[in-house]
Amino acid sequence: MVYTPGIYLGIDPTASRFPYTWAVLDEDCHLLALTGGEVEELLAFLEDQGSCLAAINAPAGPNRGLVRMKLMQAQVSANLRGADMRLVEHLLRERGISVPPTPSRRENCAAWMQMGFLLHERMAQAGFTRYPGGEAGRQWIETNSHAAFCTLLGKIPLPKPTLEGRLQRQLAIHEKGGDIGDPMEFFEEITRHKLLHGSLPMEYIRSAEELDALVAAFSAWMVINLPGETMLLGDGEEGQMVLPVKVLVDHYS
């Protein structure tokens, strides 16, 4: 039996207006919901859903020392203090994709990482299984939104907080088939009057945290519907990420 979730969920725990932001896509990649709230609100939302594949924009746990062991086995003489990260993060950094390293000690991890750990744990308690989990209806997978945008674009995107960076990210998903709203409508609604009065049509452009949740949901959708155009990177026990690309290029600039 082929695993076919009813919905695809992307969750961003990096916190802005809400501790968690989540996006929901249906089987045709149409946007069903884009909202945020506390972890209890997210879990209550999930309780009402059927089969679901959730992509979380956060590591599931601290690193297990695989990078340190790899460098020691290769007899690399460089300072091993820079090895305190997961293998998947090391592989991305080798290609120019700068993702935050996940320390080996939980108490040394950033607050947003610890929010991610909590979410992974709570979803496991709610009956979610790590993907690929066979015929289990409720599964989760990890992703990294920055890395996902890098691979979609084939380059490092413009800064996320900027208007042009947000437009670029939303367009990257839209151009690949994600029905999340065409950001080019923003320009169609700009008039001389609106510019003079500083009244820009920002409702056409998603916020930074919404875009991170959206690309996570889109990556989850791709791994089921376009599996030949996705990859799992990293170690299965320490943590793997789904990325919306078949292969990585040598360097993202």
C-alpha cells in the first residue's frame, strides 16, 4: 500500500508573533490553512486531522558526534570545536548552505531548537511516526527551510527579512506549483497614490515565518507526490532532512 497522506503540514518553531507557525497543503498542493499559535493549539488542530505528513523546520535532537568521528577518522588536523554539529548540517555547510549547528548537549541548543525538540516529542506522543513509517497514517519528517529555499533557487536567497527576499521565496514555491498565492500580484496593486501614502498591498506577500512553514509543507508534499525530485540528506538515526531537489550542486553562492 502506497502512503498517501490527506494533508501536508509545514511547521516553523522559530517564533515571531506565535511560538509555532504552520501551513497546510492538500493533495493538489492548494493552501488550506496558514496560521500560528501555541503547541497545544497545534496539537489540537492535528487531533482533528486524518492522515498527515508533517515537515518540521527544526532538528529532532542534539547531534551524536558523527561529524567529530568522521573528522577524526579522516585524521583532519583542524580544530574539532567546529565539529559540534549534526552530519546533515556539516554536509550542507560544505556546499555553502549556512545552517545553524545543533550542539551535542541539549542545554546548549538555541531556544528555537529546544522548541523543535519539544514538538517532535509531543508529536510522537500524539502517535506520529518518523517518515518513512510504512502504512502509518500520521508521520513526520524534518526539513530546513533555508536549505530548502537554497535548493529550490539553486543559489543563496536574498535576506529573509527584506521585501525582496520574501518575494523571491514566495515566487520560488509558486513557480514550482505550490498554490500559495502569486506574489507578483503585489506589483499589480501598487499605484502612485499608494506609494506616496506608504500603503503597500502587503497582504499579497507572506511573512518570513509563514514562508518557512510553507516551504516545509511544500517539501512534505514533494516527497510523496514528486519523490524523484526530492532527497533525504543526513544520518537516519541522528537526523535526516527532506530537501526539494534531486541532487545538491557542489556549491551554492
